[in-house]
Amino acid sequence: MATNLVSTGVAAKQLGIDRGTLLRWWHKGLVTAAYVTPGGHARWNLEELEAELRSQWKREE
């Protein structure tokens, strides 16, 4: 596992959204976690997550 991965709470805070919102997006398949722990916890690469969200928002415009 790469060291630049962060927890869902940290990723959500960095994005300025609620942790539950990020989890809902993940469970709906709107965003992809960089890694999922054996316990089922998502770990996020912030650069990839932000790029994924930017790409989705551009498609909606």
C-alpha cells in the first residue's frame, strides 16, 4: 500500500464534504477508492480522487 493514501475522513475533509457523502459516492460507484483494507475501509489518493471528481463534473456540464 502506498504511503500517500488517506482515510475517508481525511479525504472528505480535504474535499470540504461530509465523510458520509464520500462513502455514499463510493458505495454508488461514483468514485473509486485507491485501496480497500481487508476490513473494508477505503483509502484514497487525493490527487486521483480530485481528478475523478473533476472529470465527472465536466461531463455533467
